[in-house]
Amino acid sequence: MKIRIREDARKYYIASSMGTFINWDWANTMEQVQGMVLEVETEYLFKNQYNTVPVPGVSDNGLRIMDNMVSEVIDDEREGKARCNWCGKTVPDAPMCFKCGRQGYMESFSNRYRRA
């Protein structure tokens, strides 16, 4: 699974801060990766954010990228899956988590995402 970062990621981040605190280190990081296609770590998936694998020259640990900074999701692995908000695992979309056995904690990823 990969994501394409917005071409205007730095500018968009600064504008979306709307006069509140701007993390200039993060703005500069967004400038470094804007327009890039980044690999997503898929062990723990979320509806509105992505954890990338390490980005050489940018981040040794990867980045947490929010959905609004993404222009495209490529080979989305979330289809037909859900996140258990109890144990945090990504499992097939069902009323009960196949990992921890809990019901009522499932958050379906649905089909609302951008695709290549």
C-alpha cells in the first residue's frame, strides 16, 4: 500500500493551521515529501491517517501522515477490513474482532478512500 503526498503539502499544512501554532519542522518535512509516493506500514491501519515506513533522508522511523495530506491511495489494503478499537488490530470486516473476540469495537474502513 502506498500514498501520494499532495503537491502543495507544505503550503496546505501552513494554511490549515489557520493562525494557530505552526510546527515549522513539520512544515519543512512536508516540503521534502510533497508529491512523493510513500510506502505505508500496514500492520496497524487507520481510517484517517497513515504510518509510513522510514523515508531515506527524511525520517528514520517513518512519518504519520493525515488523510488531508494525501492526494491518492495506491493498492489500498483496507478494503473489506476493519480496525478493532479495543486491540488496535486490522481484521476482516465483521461484527466481532477475530484477534481479541470483542464486539462493538469494530470500525469499518468502507469504500470512501481515493484509489489509483
